[in-house]
Amino acid sequence: MRNSLQWIGLMSVAFSFSLASCGDKKAAQGPPPATAVAVYTVQTGNATYFDTYPATVTPLNQVDIKPQVAGNILGIYFKDGQHVHKGQKLYEIDQQQYKAAVEQAIANLNVAKANLARSQQDADRYQDLAKQDAIAKQTLDHQLADLESSKRQVEAAQANVANVQTNLKYSVISAPFDGTIGISLVKVGTAVYQQTLLNTVSTDNPMGVDIAIDQTEIVKFTNYLESGKKNLKDSIFTVVMPDGSIYPYPGELYLLDRAVDPQTGTIKVRFTFPNPKDELKAGITTNIRVKHDAGDTTLLIPYKAVVEQLGEYFVFVAGNGHAYQKKVSLGTKIADKVVVRSGLKQGDQVIIEGVQKLKDSSAIQVGPPKAPVAGAAK
């Protein structure tokens, strides 16, 4: 028993000594060494660059052609895809039933007018007899009521004539404005009904081009809209066609939509472009380039300072011996630099070397950028 107690005591002393040794080692290690980095001082510079936005070509006016009356298509008076003029005859629906309805309505109107004339004559005669006390007053009242009824019947017949004449007019469908008509969805002889889609007509010169901008850019584009053509030389809007070529005609900012989409935080912006050669087709997916000549007010940093995480961009800024991560909004990349829209200010020390070793609040040691090694592989 005594030997057991001595053994336990020895083990306890050994364990305590071991813990003390570990503690001394940890104390001796201290904090991790500072990471050597190089920094770049953020400054404003003169930059001319393009912001590019995905865009869609859209007509400024577009109308679906639908009949207002039913019947069989009797004639089509255009070629698919041709340019049409306002008032040009496009389709004709069989008019036979509508002409017959007009003739019947006119005949009914004439009968009503004849009845009105007879009622008027009777009323005039009864009024003369009433002056001589030759008829009862009740008889005169009844005749005057008949006269009023005949007048209302004439008005109803006239309204019916106008209605059937409108139907006859609707049997001929004309172009609502100058534009391009699409491929007809019906052929001669097709039975159509009210609201059957026949075709679509859209304006083609000028054409609209729509983009969606972030709500943070509303002020900038509002200024473009207010300045109009006066500052066109300072901010030129151009279209990049699907094949990569630049559309030869510059555009104008036409409007900003009335509201921001709360789901995406964006607002629609529409430009207009001349389209004399019909190169801009409705529905083309393209890009809008907005040229910026920013003078001496643009913040530029080396692109190698940027870290991307889940679609967002960050940089590390040096301060008080530590690196602090900051989220930034970037613009266009220009050579080895990139435009910073927000997140930094002039004078910030952005870390450009040693970025991969850093975390937020990491200790750093700032030194000069490393000179490139002669003959190093590129």
C-alpha cells in the first residue's frame, strides 16, 4: 500500500512537470509572425473606359393584329416581313354578312322614321282638336306618348345602323402605324374570331435597346438623361453586335423606367438608335457600351489586389500593422488596373503582394514590392 502511494505521487509530479514544460513552450512561441506584404496607395487618375451592359433590342411601338369581328379571311394584302405604312390594308374578312346587316339596319331605320312621321301627324291633328275641346285630354296624352316612343325607336334604329356599319368597317384590317409586319399566322380562307392573333406590326426606325442597371447607378444615368445631346461627346452610347462588331450609329438615352424592381434592385434603361439598314432586329441579345471620360476623378488599383469570393470582390487595406478586408464595387478593367466604383478612398493602402496569405485583421509587415527576377518564367 505504501509503495502504491509513493508511485502515484511520483506520477503526479511527472505530469505536473510535463504541463509546465508545454506551457513554457507555448509562451516561448508567442504570436504568429507578421506576413510580409507590399502596398499600393490609392490615387485618383485620368481614365477613359467603357462600361458594358447586357442589352436587348426592342421596338419602340409594337401591336398585335387581331380582328374585331368573326369570319373567313378573304384576302391578305402584304408580303411577310415587308415594311407597311399607316392605314395600309392588311387583311379582309368576308363582308357578305356584315353588308346584309347594314342593309337590314337601314331598312329598319326607314320604317322607324315612317312611323315617326305618322305619329307626328296624328299628334298635330289631336292638338288642333284639343284646342277646340273636340277630344278628351287623355286621348291627346296617349298620342303624344306614342310620338315620343316613335322618336326613341328612330334613335335606336340609328344606333343599330352605326353598330353594323362599324362591324363592316372592322372587316377590313389596316396597319396602325408605319413599321415592319411579321409572318402571317393565318392564310386565305382561315376562319377567325374576335381576338384571334393574325400578325404583329412593330416600328423599326429608330429602335430601342434596353439594359438593366443597379439602383446605385440611377443618379449617374439621370444626369446623362438631363444633359441630352450636349454631352454626347463625353458619354457615347454604342451597341456591340452579337458578332462582336460595333454598330456604326451612336444612340441616345431615351428614358429610365418608372420604378426599381424590388426583387433584383435594378431599373430598366432604354436607348434609341437609328436603324436605316434594318440591322437591329427586335429580340437581338447584344451589349451597350457607355464611354466614360472621367478626367482626374477615377480611382484605379492594380487588379492583382482583388480577391473574389462567391461573386463578390474584396481587397485588403493596411492599417496599424494589420490587414483589414474591405468589400469593393468594381468597374471596367483597364490593362493591369481596374476601376473602383465604391469601397475605397484616395490614400488607402491596398495590399498587392502577399494577399493569398492574409485573413481579416492579420498582422503584416509592409515592405517594398518585389522586383521581378531576371529570366523568370512568364
